[in-house]
Amino acid sequence: MIKNQYFPYWFYTVLCLVGIFVVSVSVFALTPRVLIVGDGITKNRTVTLRITPPTNARQMRISHVDGFDGILWKSVRKSKRWKLTAGSGTKEVYVQFRDKRRVLISAVKDDVELKVPKVLEVDMTINDEDEVTDSRYVSLDLIFADGVEEIRINNTRDFDDVEPLTTLQHDVRWILTAESGKKKVYVEFIDGNDKKKVISERITYIQPDRFIPEGSLIKGQRGQLYYFGFDGRLHPFLRSSVYHSWYTDFSNVHVVSNAKLQEYQIGQPVGIRPGTWLIKFSSSPHIYSVEPGNYIRPILSEVEAMLLFGEDWARRILVLSDPERQFYTIRHVKGEDDDGVVDTDGDGIEKEDEETWGSSDTDSDSDNDGLSDYEEIVYWFSDPIISDTDEDGVSDGEEVLAFTSPVGSGTFTELPSFTYRYPQGSVVRYPGEEIFSYHRFNGRRYSLGDSLSDKGFITNNIFSRFISTPSIPVPVSSVRSRIRRVAEDVLYPTILLNGVVTPL
């Protein structure tokens, strides 16, 4: 009898202890926090953040200080690449969260010690220290240690418009300037203390006999058209529509013998010229704009297409075959710096966020109102699962096209900042501006002049038929400078070389 009475007390005691442990673990797991991955010390400013958000958090923002002034809200991420401020010392990272109603929930922080080497030790060689080359393509061996964060390469000492390598590489392919002579390559290294060091090396380039200039158009005896690239290869045009996105006629085509063609290797096909056609592939409904380097960027919705390209935007669409998809790289709506992100429909909203909002991860426009889930959540703050968020009888997409707010009664005379933008490679004449703008691969805007007869248009062979004229002001940066002569990244097809847009 005593034994039977003792068992329940023992059982309940263990059950209570287990319950307390489970509750403690659950509370700990749900406690918001940010952790800078590592052992508390880093030599490089770029770090990985592991973020545990509150269960009801919809958006977050990250800052170097606890003020968060001017920092935009973005969808919650559990992993994020982050760049610390320059200079050795203790660095703090703050993350703030808010819920669906945009009510602040909490803020968390973590810190790390940045120890950048005091001495910036770097070096380089060209073609394993060869003195002469007969190819403009050369190999650079870059020598650098921890602490180096950016590398820029140029054929002159001017690095103002030079983009850094997307990844730090020791072996880099590079293109020398044209014509025989002594060539000099400059490399700029920047470390985590914002210290810069420029070094250079020389090599002599001897142009081969019977030379065909790079950038030439070539036609063989069998009729195939090629672009002769800076890489010394022949790049075929797979269809006439690709050719005519670059050239109006065949006046500059050089006909050569089949024997001459056999001297060269065949490279990848030429892609559609950026800023011209919108493209889609045969078996897919997705529509893309084309950007330098054979990047393609998804058009989010018909609303975006109409705002940027006008009501007849569908006439810009060019259908390519599915095999041609391999020659293009998709530039996704969101950044590529997050780990383990699942976004089945490719709309820029990851699956976990879609579940929170109640939207679909297999349908980019869950409520079929003409706006993608991404546009609703990030641009307009409307509800992605209600087609008429403000219940005024007009769908959210129709409201935006009528320049009225989808979440209230207000109107707008320009598109909100940090929303829609023209693809790189576009030529645009913005409302209120006399100039024609060219959106270059580096994300900056340049002037082509105020007339179609200006040198910037003529020397770079730009077609007037593809100039865009938005009906409402679109947020843009200031004009960097004016293009007056040949710009190789504008006139010629481009590829991604070392992660940087480079003439093909």
C-alpha cells in the first residue's frame, strides 16, 4: 500500500521537472538574439550574422549603432552577411524587429573584435612573370593576406568607375589594351582599415599577324555571323533578333574564308543587348529584362512592366528557346547573401515569410490583383492575400496604375523611393529632364546628351526605338557624367569576368 502511494508522488515530481525543462528550452529558443559567427575576433569586416527573431516578427533592420536612423525595414532573415565599420576595434551590431502592424517588438545586439593587420602586404605577377604575350588575355597572380577586403583592377591608375571583384581571388583573367606595345596593369587593394595600396606590373603585347580587331563582325563562307570577342574567340549570333538588338544592318560585317575562321575557337553565343527586348523562354511564364553581363532580372508583375515600359510593354517580349536559358544568369529580386533561403516562386519573398503573411510560395501573386507578393509587402505595404486591401472596390494593382494608394485614399505623383527601377543598360528620358540617361552596369546613371544626334548615341550605336519614357517620375540617382565617346561596356556584348561586367 505504501509502495502504491509513493509511485504517484515520484511520477508527478519527474513530470514537473521535465515540464519545467521543456518550457525553459522553449523560452530560450524563442528569445530574440543576434550572434556574430566566430570566436569573438575577426580579421575581416564581412561577417555572418545568425539571427533568432521573435515569433511574431515580420520585418527587421540592422545597424552599426542603436539609433537606426534612415535604415530601411526588410523581411526577417535568420542568416545575413554584414559588413562592419572600418578600423580595428570593438564593433557592435544591432537588430531591431517589428510585427505585421509595424509595431516595434524588440532590439538585440552582439559585438566582435575587429583586428585588421597593420601592414598591407600585397604583390602581383602577370603570366608567371613572362615579359611578352601575343594575347590580350593574360593571367594575374594576386598575392595578399587576411585583412584585404576589396580589389580593383584597371589598365590605368584611375579607379573612379572601376567595380571591385565580387569575390577575392588570387588568380584573375584580365584584358590588356589594344595594339602592340608595353602594357601596364594596376591593382588597388583596400583593407579593413580603409587603407589603400596600388601596385602595377608591365608586360609587352605583340599583336599577331593577319589580326582581326576585337569587336569586329565576321561572316564565314557558309553564312554564319560571328562577333569577334576580346577573348580572341568567335561568338555566334544564334538568331537574327539577337543580332538586330545590337546592329541595324550588315554594313560592318567582314567576310572571311572558312580557313581563316578555323584559326579561332568558338565561344559562347552573343546575348540580347541590355535595355532592348524583354525576354521569356518557351516553357516558362516568367518575363525578364536583360542587363550587362548576360544577367536577366525578373519582371515582378504587369504593373511593374506598365510603369516602366508603358501600356504596349508586351510588344517588347522576345521568346527564346529553352536551351538558350543556359547563356543567361538570373539576378534575383532579393540579395544573394542569405543562407538556406527557400523561395519556390522566385518572387523575392522566402517561404518562411510567405507562411507568416499567409501568401503562397508557389504563386508570385497570391491574391491575383496584378501586384506580386514582393511588391505588396516591400513596396506598397498592402496585404498580399487581399486583392483590395483598402476595400474601396478597386484592386491593389489597378490603384497603383491609377497612381492612387492601395492602402488608403491618397494619391502619389512619383513612385516611392527604393522601389521600381530601370534595368541596367536602359536608356530613359525621365519626366522633367531634358537629357537621355543611360543606366550603366555599375548602378550609376550617365547622360547621353539631350539629342539623338549627340556623340554618345552615335558612337555607341544606341537605337531610339528602345528609349523608355515613364509617365510618372521614377526614383533615380544623380547623373554621374556624360558619355561622349565609345564606352566598351555599352557598345560591345559583355560577360562576367572575375564577377565584373567586361567586354566579351
